[in-house]
Amino acid sequence: MGLLDNKIAIVSGAAQGLGKSLAERLTKEGATVVAFDVQPSINNVFAGNTRIKPLIADVSKRADVEKVIATAIALGGIHVVVNNAGKWKKTPVTSTWEQALADWDEIMDTNFKGVMLLSRAAIPHMIKSGGGDIVNISTYYVLPARSDGTNPPDTDLYAASKWALNGFTDAWAKSLAQHKIRVNALCMGATDSPMLRGLFPDKKLPPEMAAMVMSPDAIAGQMIDLMRDGRTGENIGAWVGHPIELPPRKAAHLRMTD
């Protein structure tokens, strides 16, 4: 018996990297997964996996989100939502006004607005399904640093988008507890993904980094441990060089920041 037998899950940004691992791990726990991405390759990456329904969709567009929700409902409801889709880019505070506005739209539409659209659309159906889990994919930037280099100064918009997720995670956890819907965020450091590899020439990690970074599969395992644990309203950290595991449960006033 799997943790999610006969459950329906949705994963955004699932065409590669962490999103792909999250979707595949959910199926190993028995779930059927609606996996979507703006990249057309989503139709090929899960070939042969009959428990994954791939869709091309943009999480920042209402019509696309409604298509995703309708697909999940047709499969039997909604029990899990993983808000994984995200964008990262350098946004120096000295960039031009026009560039700053364009960067704001690009990052916030996916990292923040998209989380709101998908989750708010799914919540009524999760209530009807009797509860479940919303997992927001955040960053260790929002937690106390354990090494230098956290929250670099040239990524203000990305960092702001992830800090903003704290508001959703906290408010939704409190509001939805009565409906048996748990809401948490996974806040990891450097994880081997196309986003990280895109920072380096030829998309190859330096050998010393490749030997240290966390794997998407390890983070996916942490997500399942979190769902099995049953807590809500917490930022769950994962740091390079530290065990990837659930911390002790925190007092309510420390859940999001410590």
C-alpha cells in the first residue's frame, strides 16, 4: 500500500529537474499525477508512465490553470498540489526601469501569481476530496543561513517572490486545517537541476559542486516524508552538507522563520 493510493496530484513545472522527480515519486506512492509545464517536452519525458498525465500549460494563465484543474477532476478529484514551477534570473537593483518591470512580470507571474492561481483553483476541490497536501517549493533563502552566499544581492525579485510564499503557506495552513488540508514549503539549497546548471558554461556543474549538491530525488523523498508526518504551516529546509530530513516540529510562532 502506498501513501497516496487512489489519490490525484498536480505538479507544476514538471518537465525536468526537481519537478520531474517530484511527479515520479508521487506515482511511486500510488498517486495519479497531472504533470504540466510550458515546455512541449512535457509530452515526452513521462513516456511509458501510465500514472502521469502530461499537459502543456502556463501556471500564470487562468485558462491554462483551469484546464489543469479540469483534467485532475476528470481523473477523480484533487488531493495533492505541488507548486514547483519557478523562474530564476539575476535582477540587479541598478537595472533600467523598463528592465525591472519586465523582470517583475516574468518572475512574479510564475513564482507568486502562479502559486495563487493553481492553489486557489484547487482548494475547493481538495475540500470536497476530504483534504490533502499543498507543497510550495521555496528556497533556503527564507531560512537562517548556514553558509555564506545565501540570498545574493543581485536576485532581489527571485528572493522577494520566495519570501512572499511565506504569506501563502502560513495563511493557508491556518485557514485550511479545519478541512484537513496541510500546507508546507520545501526550502532547499543547491540542487542538481537545469536551473542550477544554467548558471555554468555548457550547463555543466564544476566538479567540486557536482560532488556536493543535493539530488532532486532526495528532495522528492523529503516531500513524501513531510506528507507522511502530517504537520502543517512549516518551511522545511534542506542544506548542502547536512542530512536531508525533517526537523523537529516547531512552535507556532517559529514555524516559518526558524
